[in-house]
Amino acid sequence: MLKRILIGAAVLAMAGAANAAEMNKCDDATMTMVMKEVEAAPAANKEMAMKEFAMAKEKMAAKMMDDCSKHLDAASTAAMKK
């Protein structure tokens, strides 16, 4: 039983790492995905998530992809906080 739990946790951790690597892209598909997360965020988190998302859009327009990625990650994290 414990072995199954540990294997499950390892699989989830690897999936999370793969998702985090995917999140680093600053492209239209990722922007759309993060915007959906921000829209679904609890009211307490929405303001910060929207600010980060707006910054990501500005950085994307300025072709500053590393900064865009950082703001997308921050927007997603802010939207998902409990």
C-alpha cells in the first residue's frame, strides 16, 4: 500500500515538473490557459493574478519572453493560491 502511494506521488511530481516546464513558454496557447485560470480564481486572488497577467501581456508585446514567462508563472500561482 505504501509503495503504491509513493509511486503515485512520484508520478504526480514528474507530471508537475513537466507542466512547469511547459508553463515557461510565453505563447498564445499558454496565455489563454493562464487567462482561464485567472478568470476562475477566487475573488481574493483575482486582483494580484490579473496584475501579473497584465504584466505578462506587456512583456510579450515587448518581446521580453523571459520576463513574460515569469509573470505568467506568477499569475498562475496567484490564481491557484488557497
